Amino acid sequence: MILFNDTKDDIEAIIFDMDGVLLDSETMTIECWRKAAREIGIAKDDIDEANTTCMGRNIADTVSYLDNRYKETIAHFDGMTFRKRTSALFIEMSEGKPIPLMPYARECLEALAKTPLKIALASSTRESTVRKELAQVDLLRYFQTITTGDMVEHSKPAPDIYLKAASSLGIAPEKCVAVEDSPNGATSAVRAGIKCILVPDKLQPTNELRAAMWKVLPSLEALCSCGGNL
């Protein structure tokens, strides 16, 4: 199967997000945040709003946001302590088992590997975790470069991570396509000058975000089966 063969778009690379695009990890993450929040008296709706805001952000930016949101209202709150607790809960929940793949994730990467396109990853998760989780599901081998949240000062929605990912491939941003599921990730790609395919997972795009996308697809199946008709 040949993807992106419309030459007028001059696409040379595709850059994937990981969580919510390739790995079905967002559901587990939300539950871990809720459990950690209950332990310190944060209401479910409150922490869900915070989690939504932080989707796609790296640890440093997430901790900064959490501190700004809760330090003045919750005694002894510490954003880094909260994030470490959510990470510990995530490890407990997964119990060393591979995180389930999103539908058609492997099929998509297999199809793309047969094309001239370069394939990269841009995830706000730290590198050690990304490599471990991708290796557990045998996806690591598909990526020529991996850019992670601990490699940039500010992650999504800032453009840094996508600019670095494009640079790692030696390809101009305008010749890349990103595949994202969250508003923060999609905004990051657009700010970097990269065309973005949005495949929504937990969050549906606003009309404004939808208008800024190159494509909005219902699933990775649509991406695999699109042929050259993007």
C-alpha cells in the first residue's frame, strides 16, 4: 500500500505521537490521576479537567501546571510528588504487562514501512519509558528517530518537540506529517509548521482546532486504508 503519494504535498516523513495514538494508555492514565487525586481530596471533575489540560505535556510542564493550580488550595501539595504517585499507580496497574495497542497501530506502521517515508516518534513521555513500552509491543523497530519530553525544555503544545523530531530526520517541517490525538499535540505540530492528521481519542476537537488540521480521521484504520487519497 502506498500512502501519501500525492506529489503536490511533497511529504517525506510521518511523525507519530505515542499515547492515545499507538498505545491505548490514556484510559489507564486517567484512572491513575483520579486515584491519586482521591487520596488528597481533589474532586473527580477537578482532576479530570487538570488531566485534560496536561494531555501531551512533558513532566516539567505538567508539574508546573499542577503546582499553579493546587498549591494555594491544598495543604502541602507538590506537583512532582503527585506525578510520581500517578506513575507508581500506572506501574501497579500495568503489572509489567504491555500496554494494549490502539486499533490498527501495527498495521499502520507495517504499511508505512513499505513506503519511502521516514517514520519518527514525538512523545512527551520520557525516553526510557517510551523505549520500554514500544519494545514490549515490538514497535520500536519501526522508528528511525525518537524524540521525547525529556529532550526539550517545553513539550506540547509548544512546537519544540516537533521541530526537534523533524530536525532529527534531517527533513524540513513542512515536508512532515504528524499523527496526533490530543489538542495539545495537534497544536504543537501546527506551531512547528507540520501538517497534522488528528485521530481523536479521549478528546474531540473544537471547530477551531478541526479547521487547523490537515486531516481529521476517525481511526488509524482510515489512515492505513487511505491509499493516495489524503
